[in-house]
Amino acid sequence: MQLPPADRTTSPLTGYTRAHWEAAADALLRAVEPHASEDRALYHLPGDRTSWSGRLSDGLEGYARTLLLAAFRRDEKALERYADGLAAGVSGVWPRIEDRGQPLVEAASVALALRLTRELLWDRLDDDVRQRTAAWLADALTAEPWPCNWELFPVTVGGFLAEIGHRPDASRAAIDRGLERIEQWYAGDGWYTDGDGRKYDYYNGWAMHLYPVLHAWLERDERLLELYGGRLERHLADYARLFGGDGAPMRQGRSLTYRFATTAPLWLGALTGRTPLSPGETRRLASGALRYFLDRGAVDDRGLLSLGWHGPDASVLQGYSGPASPYWASKGFLGLLLPPDHEVWTALEEPGPAERADAVTPLGPPNWLLQSTRSDGVVRLHNHGSEDVRYDPYYTRLAYSTVTAPAESYDNSVIVGGDPGRTGIEPLGVGEGWVASRHAAGGGARVTSVVLARGAVEVRVHLVSGAEPGTQVRVTGWSEVEGVRAELLPAVGLGDDLTGATAEGPTLFAALARLTAEPNPAPLGDLVSVRVAETGELQVRWSDGGGVRVRLDGSGADVTVAE
């Protein structure tokens, strides 16, 4: 991908300006065009993978997600090509929008693109094409979505159809129904779960916030914008801390192949004026993420986004991931809706949170503890509240970071009796420098876990109850990655191989952990000491003189952390 030379005057941290974003968008659009069908209604990107929705749906996905990119770019020539594809698609090429079918997702991208570029695309279409398009989209108003962020796709379609006067009553009903349904998943402080349960991840930003806020903004509905914009603004205060000093987003959750779609809520805050971030910080975080992926091979030698993280990587894919799925990264180009003279494009870049100071930040609704260090820009997420309905390594591990990926060897886990499972995660609280939870483990055991964090140092404490005496317990730490040091030392109840065994009744285990990219860090064992008092209380002393006391009652039902 050919980009302009780095501009270190306006963008001293990333070198990226609006010109780099425009060039990247143009290159991505050029690269997909040869893979359009003759009538331009479908985009069949190369590769031997097909999603569980099938090849036809995958081709529609290629059209819809790259149309969204053309809409944010406001590229009139590209939009002319997509107009041809639209005419063919709604004339019988595209699959119908049905209950819980992938076309419902893609209909939202088509509708949003048409709404954003109405004068450039929709208003120039023949009337019969407009009628067929509206009729195809209208099935989204009554199609049953999956009970998650999908509830917002009828909202997005309904917003466009109401604007053009097509089935206004049904459109408004779909909008009201979808917005009402997401309320049950709002957990406070700017956080949503992606449906029932405790599924916290990037869908908060690129779906749960994106669609309601854009809808309110496009409707010019100040009441809704105050509600959803206020939630976005609160969320961004936490969200900005999920980016490492190298620009990397946190590698946690599903659909990570969308990559720099993680920047969408940053731009959305600037677009609507609902953000706690300065213009220079917004651009630094967004440009840092774009550059992070482009510098690490996310775009292949054909100019296409691969199915993966850096390059191809099947470990981050789901059954719904088809060849064009990565192009939901198009959402990351939302910032191009801001005019070139907007301050988010003209301000001097400013460092993000991970670059400014060491921080240990509690996040209440997801029951996460974020731990970042300025010296290496690494951000670590201690997960004591997120899980999916199945065992998913990107949801169920105890910790994630901006520099590591979950390993097949079950990193960041407590393995009881050879079983690495972690289900039924129950949050037990999060506070200044600590987070705690309880979960079900192998053999009917329960594990109560507490993590204490200071600088790059962690103390990991696990109380195992309900296991047969003599059951082996193994504690694992961070996965190894080039250029980063992963350390794990036994502290209580563990041998040098980080294994131990349960006794009669609840048994305590503790380890010291560290993930650092510092070239010559002080020895981990010199930075913290841990001992068990006669009362059973765990006493932790930091090398700077601070101390923490941790008490777990015999049943593991209560956790107390105090200075």
C-alpha cells in the first residue's frame, strides 16, 4: 500500500494525517474492485474459506462492507460503481433478508451508506431502482435478529427508510423496538453487554454505541443524542486505555479480524462532540491503530485485508467469518466524515493514556482491571467478568494484553485436575489496584481469584475449594512473545514448576507475574513479597513500601482487599 511520506510536524507520534487515511481508503477500494461480479452486485474475494452463511451471502457481505468504505470516503466514482451493483442486487441477485440471516447485517451497512451519501448515490438512482431497494431493505424491519447487537440493524435500516418516507410506521416501530431491546444490556458507566450474559468486548464500540449514536445524530434528535452520546462519552474515557503505546488494540473478544474498526467510537465521539478526548489524542489513538495493522501485514500483496490479525490467523475467526468479513474495518474510516479543517485533523497529536503515565484502572461493569506502563506502552487487561456461553480463549482467560495472544497451552489460567475450564464467572469486585472473581473449574471445584497490580508487577491469588484432596493445581502466566518478557514465580502453595496440590478444605495458591518490554527490568522477586499470616490473611508488600492485605473466607465466598 502506497501512502504519503510521514508528517512528523502535525503527527509526531504516528506520522499519519488525513492524507494517509484517504490514501489507505482509496487503496482498499481499488484492491477489491477486480473481485466484483460482472454486474457488480457481489464481491467474491479470493480464498478457500466460506462462512456458514454460504457463498452468495459472502458476496453480498463483500459489496455491503466495501460500499460503507466508499460512503465514508465519499468517492463519487466508486459510488457510481456501487450504484450499478445496487441495481443488479435488488433485481434478484441478492438473497432475501430473513430471520437471523446474515443479509440482515449487510442490509444495515447498505442502508447506512445510502443515508450518508443520499445526494451522491440515492438521489441519482432511477426511481424503479429506488423502489426495489426500499422493498428489499424493508424485510429488515420485521426480520428477527439474534438477541445481541443485531437488534440495531433494523434500527439502522428503519432510520433510512423513514427518512425517504418508505413504510414510515413500520420503520418507526422497528427503530423503537430495537432501541428498547438494547436497554436491557446497558450495564452503566458507558458499557453494554453484547446480548445476555457478560459478553464485554469491542462490540461495545463498533456496534452498541455506533448505531444508536449515528442514528440520533442523523435524525438530529437531541434527546436521543444526549442519552446515547452521553453513554459514548463515558465509555471513551475507559476505551482510550485499551490501546497500547504502539497503537495496538487489546487482543480480547471476538471478531478481531475487523482490526481498526476499533477506531470507530473514537471518531464517533469527535463527529458528534461527545468525547472526553482532545482532538490530538483522538487522532493519535486512531492513526496509531491504523498504522499498527498496516505496518504488520494486515493488507496482503494484493492489497486485500486478510482473515486474521496481523496477517492471516485462523485463531481469531468465527464460523460467520467469510472472505469479506474483515471489511467491517471500514467502520474505522468514519473519521473521513469530518471535514479536512476539523480540529481532529489539524491539531497536534497528543499521547494516549498508555504513553502518559503508569496506570492501574478499575472498570466496574465488566469487572476488569487495566494495567498499563509508560516505559513500554504495554496494556494488560485482567478479566474477572467477561465470558461467552462456550469456552472461548478470547473471553475466558484471566488476562489479555496489547502484545500477546491467547496460547493453545492455556496461558493465564488456573488448571484444576488437568481441566483448564473457566465457566460461570462471578464478579466479586474491582477497586484501586485489585480485581476479584470466582469461577467453576474442573471436577466441581470453585476458584476464587484476586489479582493485585502495581507498575508492571502482578500478584495472582487463587483459593481452590470443592476439589478432592491431592488434586493437582497448575497456574499459568503470560504467553511468550518476541521482544517481551513473560515471568511467573511461585509464591504460596506452588513449586518451581508452578504446580501444587489441594489439601483438606480450601487451599490457597499465589504467584508473582510480570509482562514487560523493558530491556533491563529489576528482578521480579525484588519488587514484591508475599506471605501468609497465622490468621490466613495474605500480606503483600511492595518494594516502595506500600502494602496490601487480602482475606478470603474459608468458603471462598467473600474477598476483602485493604491497604
